[in-house]
Amino acid sequence: MSMGEAHRRITEYLNRFSDAISSQDGATFKSLFALSSNSPFLLSLGDALNLFQDPNRLIKQSDNYSQFADILVPLFRSLLNYRQNNLLEAYNAFEKTANAFIQEFRNWESAWALEALYVIVYDIRVLAEKADKELASNGKSPEKLKGAGSVLMKFFGTLAGKGSKRVGALYVTCQLFKIYFKLGTVHLCRSVIRSIETARIFDFEEFPKRDKVTYMYYTGRLEVFNENFPAADYKLSYALKHCNPQSEANIRMILKHLIPVKLSIGILPKNSLLEKYNLLEYSKIVQALRRGDLRLLRCALQDHEDRFLRSGVYLVLEKLELQVYQRLVKKIYIIQKQKDPGRAHQVKLEVIVKALKWLEIDMDVDEVECIVAILIYKNLMKGYFAHKSKVVVLSKQDPFPKLNGKPVNS
Amino acid sequence: MEGGYGNRGSSFSQSRRGRGRGRGQRFPSNQSKVSSFAERGTPSSSSANRASASVISNTQEDDAQPSSNFVGTCPYMCPERERIQREKLRDLAIFERLHGNPGKSSPALAVKKFCRTISTKYVQASDMRPITVLEDTLNYLLSLLESKEHLFEVVHDFVFDRTRSIRQDITMQNIVNKKAIYMYEGMVKFHVVSHYKLWCSMSDPNTASLHHLNMEQLTKTLASLFNLYEANQNSNHVHENEAEFHSLYVLLHLGSYSQPMGEPLSLWFQRVSTPVLKSKEMCFARRILRSFRLGNYKDFFCTAAAQASYLQFCIMMPYINEVRVLALSCINFGGYKLHPYPLLDLSKLLFIKESDLESFCNHCGLETGTDESGNKLLPTKQTTFSHPKGGFQRYSFLGLQEYER
């Protein structure tokens, strides 16, 4: 590239920049910030900046550009460093651009530059992650993603008020969620959620669909952590229903968390669904619930322990054990009924001990009594147990109440 | 001042069933190697460096600004400048007074106080204690806990503050080596044992607030310890006590939906390394957690009695009565009305003395009775059951009495 060519490219960029602002051309404007998109236009600009020693001189040349110097000077520096793979420097400069941008954005009356804002919000997170990787590999503390979180909170504050810009608040929220989940600081989600959900002036449904889906996915996962299953069910089901049916990867991600929730409220998926979305790690668990097979449940949890722990659903799945016990006693009850309908509602604790022994689960009669007591207490079973005669007497009416979409009593 | 760590048979070095709890209390013999571990700037030390920063970011409680090449020179537990000033101000803790004189101390008695707002800008090397002095200081402080002379609350108050100042010195000098790990382990132990001891005297409202403050430092120190483990991590090696300290974190979550660390346990599990997850100590803690969450009181008590280490016991003890209450409510709710439950059987199930169980039941609003041969019984289906408010008196946990005192 010649010096003249470099000069030409930089000037072209600056012209596009000022033209986009003066004509409020959001589409062009947004393309000027998308560093991580690696667009040929920006890459070649990066090369030009590398060659051209003093691009700031060009910015200062015209009032059209120089009034946006606070955005442009660090943006050029960021682009140059990004091109040279200095990711920390690229991030630091981009953060300055972002801060200057939000200043300007605040002054623009309409939301014409919202698309550009989205690009910046996305890129600041992505660049921060890259910068953190670079920091960590140099033995330094990775802290840029945390920093990006603070910058985005500023963005959120600008958008969250009333007016036409509010429609962008949910996108920023979703990027914040991604940061907080990655950093393990999900308690920080709370204040953002409150601001989204309590706002009377803005109906949630007016946000863009894509953002609503992402938002419901993350808040649904938070509800899974809290074991608030009805809320988790609502949110994740919303995400599933509105998710683009073409994007199977996203559907799979939603199902990964929705299935444990559904299981917890007694709703079992068809095997074809698990097959279609390659979620076969759940098929043995579903089978265990159908069969009352405690061994199968424990094996499935063990086989996929790592996967379930990493996706954060392990503890929820572990709790399904109570439903498996319920199913097991119910099966014993059904078999007894076939043999002797008159006395079927009396189940000896020893029989349950024996059934568990077949499954190679070693439990004495005291522990079985304890399990039975819990099942009754949590209304998974109706009846009473007699400690002296070691028997559980089932209610003649509806001895094994179905959950029917409600969580187990706590 | 080898004191605290070496003292076997103390609550800090109690080991059980040959599980080697005591081993971690002595610094390993290759101490000299350890001190060069965190040398900066060499490529091999990068992992130590990395976490040094993250350790610091997690100890912001102490408001310390890290400075990578700051090394203290103070040879005493307390900088001379501070000691003289505090003598003048008569600001000496009981343990620091020479012959009980409130205005006179000595280098062997005074220990640097925790000071909230410190920045390296104004700190002189002579105010900062190097690692060897910090180790001695910690050993000295922990040895005070053996003293029978003073109320535990009094000793706790002193050690609580002075260990905080030790952490501040460690942070400000950016020490992230194995010695720092051993010291943090010692300090976490202090807070864990205190957690139990303070809980024992919770009826006093002052102690209740101490208990709360102690919990705060316990969680912070534990989080910093985890960062130190991470910093000194190499491939699949697990530090000697790493698994047990991780198990304590799990056990802290036994309360219903309690999140003492402000983060859901599920999210934390995502980050724990596989060797730690699979360790014996973690398997124990996870089993306890499972039983607790399922309500399987039988398994909960049996597992606890058979396997808990002393530190695990200290964390679990406050939850034991919670599980007993659950057991009582299950049995009262689902038991056959015509067969009252024998207290003897129940006491074995709940690892509680029969006489204690009677008072425990009464405390939950349940009446107890006696049959014709004098056996005590709990009639079921009583409608008066209530969750006791304001906690219980202490009831022994029969499986682990040797831990209680």
C-alpha cells in the first residue's frame, strides 16, 4: 500500500463517518465500529493506519471530524492495535471510544444511532474477553471484562430512561448478563432486572424479539439456580417459543435448562425430542423417572456428572430422586394390586428394602421409613407409616398425587 | 514462636481417625524452595503472578493497593512506630500489656492492628512485616486461642483484628506463594472454629453480631484461599488441604437457599476442578448436601457421624438441629396415630440423647408421653408442631461428641 493510498482510505473513513452522522444513516454508521467483524473495509483501514504515522492530523484537519475526535482518535488507535493483535491496547482504546460515543449519543435526540450502539456494546465485551486472555497469558490479572461491565452499566443508564432510546436497553442487559455469567457475579444481574421488570412506562413486549429471547433465557437460568421452577418454566418456555426455529443450537441451549425444570415439575419429554436436539444425556434420567429406577438415576448422574455440573443443572437433577422413590413405591403398589387388591394399599417397608436391593442400592428399613416419611410430608404419597409394624398404609384415594406442573412441596 | 501450629491436641490441630488433619499444620521441610516460588518476571512464574492479582482483587476488604515489589522490613509483630504511638494513646489490647500496664507493651506482645485505609504510597517498608515475621505472628496469635485465661470472645476479638492485618500485609506485598496458602489455611481454620464456638453461645446478642462478622471474614478469607490455590495450581496436582477447604464451602450452603457467598452454588460448581470434585472430602460434602436437600435425615446423620472432620463438623453443627426439626415434622405428620414413636428409636436416628430429645420435642411444640413400661413416646399427628423461633439450646450430636467442648 502506498502512502497516498493509506491517506485516501483514512480520509474515506472519516468522510463516511461525518456523512453518516449528518444524514443520520444508522446502517453506515454502525459498520464503522464493528472491529471484531473483521470487515475488509476496517482491516484495510487498519493497514493504512499502520503505514500512516499521524492519522490524528487528518482528524484535526476538518471541523467535521475534529468535533468527534474523542471518538475517532482512540478508535483509530484501537483499530491499529487490533490489527497488530495487541488486544489489551485495542480494548483500552476502544473503551475510550465507547465512553465518548455514549456522551454524543446522549445528546442526539432520536435513537437513530442505536444500531451503532449495539455494535459497540457487543464489541466491547468481545474485545474485553480477548484482552483478558492476553493478560492472563502474560501472568496478569484479567480484569477488563469486569471493566467492560461497568462501561455497559453506563450505557444501560443512558438507555433505561423513557423515550425512544429505551428500546435498546434490553440488548445492553443481555450483554451484561453474558459478562456476569462468565465472571460468576450473577448477583449483579439483579439491579438490571429490577429496572427492566418494574418499568411501567415501557411494555416488555415492545423490545426486539431477539433480545426478549436472550433475556428470558438468562433470567430463566437464574430462576433455575434459585430453584424457583414455575418462574424458570415460564421464562425458558417463553424463550423456546419465541426463539428462531432455524437456530437449533439456541433451541438446544434453552432445552438444556428447560428439561430439568420440566422434570422437576413432573413433565417428562418424549425421547424423540431428546434425539432431535442431541440431548441424550437426559434420556436415562427420564427413563429412571418412568421406571422408578434409582440405580439408573444415580448412574446417569454419575456418567454425565461433569456435563451437568458445568451447565449448572446437577443439583436440580439430583433432587429428582424423590420422584423416583415415588414411582418405585407406586410400582410395588400396582403389582400388589394385581395379586391381592384388598390389601394392596399396605406396603411393607421390607418390600421396598428388597426392591432397592435388586437395584443394588443398600438401604436399611430405617432409611426406607425416612424416605416414606418425606414422601408423605411432601405430598408425593398419601397415607401414613407405622413405625412398629414397619408398614406404610396408602390412602385409598389418589395415593400418589401427580405434580401436574407444580413443584414438589418444600 | 512455633506455638500454634505445632500444638497438637488443640482445637486447631485436631485430627481424627488418622485422616492426617494434622499434617497441614506444619510447614513442609522444603521451605527455602517455597520462598522463591513467586519470583516475578520469569516465565515459569506466570501462573503465580496471574493469580496474585486476582487474589488481591478479592481482598479489597482490606483496601490495600498491591505493589508488586514491595517487601517489608519490620522485624517485629508490630512496627515500632505503631507500638510507641499506641502505648502513648493507651490503645493496647489486654494481650499486649506488659505486666498488665495499659500504657506499656513490648515487641513480644504488641501486634500490628488492622487499619482500614492504607495505601502503599504512605507505607514505609519498616511498617510492613516480611513473610517470615508474618508466619511467626500468626503462630503466636493462634497459640493465644489455647489460653484458658480469657473468655473465647475476648481472644477472638483480638485474633480477628490482628489476622486481618496479617492478610493486609500479605496482600500489599503481593505474596502468593505456598507459605501464603498455609497462612490462609490457618486463618480460615480460625474463622471456622470460631464459627462453631460463637454459635454455641449465640443466646447472647453480642455474640450473635460477632458470629455474623466472623462469617463475613470466613467467606472472604476462604475466597482468597481459593484464589491462592488457583495461583499455585499446576496441572492435576491438588494441594494437601485444598479438597477439605472446598468441602467447607459446600457445607456453608446447607441452610435453605442460603447463599453466604452471594453466588449460587450451581454456578460455583462449574468452576471447581475435577480432581477436587472427586476428592473424598468433596464427595462427603456433596452427599451431605444431597441428603439435606432431599430431606433424607437418616443418611444425613449417619454420613455426618461417620465421616465429618473437625472443621466440617464446625460448619455443619448449626444446621444439625434444622435437620432434626425436619425429621420431627415428617414423623409427626406421617406417623400412624395409634402407634406413638418411641423416643429411644428416634434418638438413635437423630444422634441425640433421649433426655435431650424430649426437651427438643417440647421446644417444637410437641408433647411426649410414657407407656406402661416407662418407655418415652412421641405421639404423632400433633397439631401443635411449630418451628421454634430464636434457636435452640445446645444439644449434643452423639456421633461426634469428641469434637464438642
